[in-house]
Amino acid sequence: MKLRSIIRILGIILVAIVGLTTIRFSLRRAACPPEPFRAPVLEEAPARLYGLVEPLGREVFVGPLYARRVVEVAVREGAMVSAGDVLIRLDDDLEAQAVRIAEARLEEAVRRLAITKDELARKRALARDQAVSEFEATRVALQAALEEQQIETARAELEARRTEWEKLTLRAPVDGRVYKLDIRPVELISPQDYGRIVVGRDEQQVRLFVETFWRARVQPGDRFLVRDAETRREVGEGVVREVSPYVGTRGFRTEDRLERLDTKFAQAVLELKATEPLPLGLLVQCERLGP
């Protein structure tokens, strides 16, 4: 019993000594001045940039010049097209009728000239035999010249009518892919709906927004690993092809409506080699791998 009491007392003394020592060192550490802050070194930080996926050379928006209803959708979204391929056709009844009228006027003018030339040949033969006056032959010749000019006018009018008619057939402006075709038959489409048809090259690029403090570290030829900014999934790699010499300002607003932050950015174009086709406008994060 006496031995157990001695052991218990020694244990209490040991715990007290350890506790007092810990408190002493804690108070001494708290009394020491804080270590000076070490500013981060930009050269040691990994270059991470954000950008948006685009077709190589930027996308092309296709829209009508006039508000019309769609009568035919010739391709599907995601299809590969060549420059000049028909995308959609719009209601063109009025323009088609105008072309037919212009063709009829041209045909009428050509036939009228043929009749006048036949008459001119006969008048000239009669004038040589002095059966009619030279004035009569000259009058018919002037009439033929006038009708030739009328034919040229009719041809120009027909060409103008055909051009107006052709404007109602929307065609692919470049070789590439139809990235967006938000159009259905019988639907009304207007010039303000140009964003509903998007065509671009099948190859893709990333338009990077480069903060000014990164600009010196982003050069043509730099390689970047590309990730989906939301899922952090690797989607490919890319090489910087050009860096814009222009620095602009982009505005950001916080939840406070009166608070606005203006940040200066340059732009760089990253030629993308993706593991799979990416949707346009996808926000990606690019981390430099090295030159």
C-alpha cells in the first residue's frame, strides 16, 4: 500500500512538472516577436491562366439580312461542312417571283432586238436600192442600239434580283464544323438572331486572358496543360502561338453593387490539341509545362 502511494505521488509530481514545462515554453514562444513575412516570389509560382475554347481562327456567326421564316434546315448541329454548303433556306417566294419576272423581261428584250435587227437588215437593203430613205434605215439602227442597251439593263436587273434571292439561302462561310444550329423549320429568324448559327474550323484554340504580372512569363512556344476549370479534368495540351501586344481592362463586380474591380489583361492564343472535341465557350485552366 505504501509503495502504491509513493508511485501515485511521483506520477502526480511528474505530470505537474511536464505541465509547467509546457506552459513555460508556450509563454516564451508567445512572447517572441513574429517571424517576418516572406513575400512570394513570382518566378517560383506556377503560371496558371484561364481562357475560353474557340475554333482555330475564331468562330463565325451566320445570320440573315432580313427577318424571314425558315423553310428548310439542310444540316444538323455538329456536322462537317465545306465553304458554300447550304445551312438553311428562308422563305423566298417574293424574291423567286421577282427573278422570274426579270427573266421574262430579259427574254422579251432579246426577242424585240432580234425583230428590230431583222427589220434593220431589210431597211438597209432597201436603202441601197433607194427603195426607202437613208433616214428610215438610220432610225431602225438607233432603235436597235436602244434595245441592246435595254437588254444590258434587263441583265443587270436580273443579276440584282438573283443576288437578293441568294441572300435568303444561308451558306457555310468556311470549311469546318457547325458548332451551333439552334433553328427549326417554320421558325422566324431575324438579323438579331445571328448567334443561333455558329460555324468554325474543326481545330480549336484557347483564348487566354493573361494578367499583366504573368505577361513576361508567357511567350510564343510555351506549352500548357489544359484542364476543365470546373471539374479539373485534363482535356489536352496546347502551345502558345501569339501574345497580343495590347493590354485592356476587364471589369468585375462583387455582390456589393457599388464595388467594382478593374483588372488589366492581355490576350494570348493557345493552339489546342484536345483528347476530344470541346464545347465552344468552355472555361479552361492552363498550367505551363515549360518551353
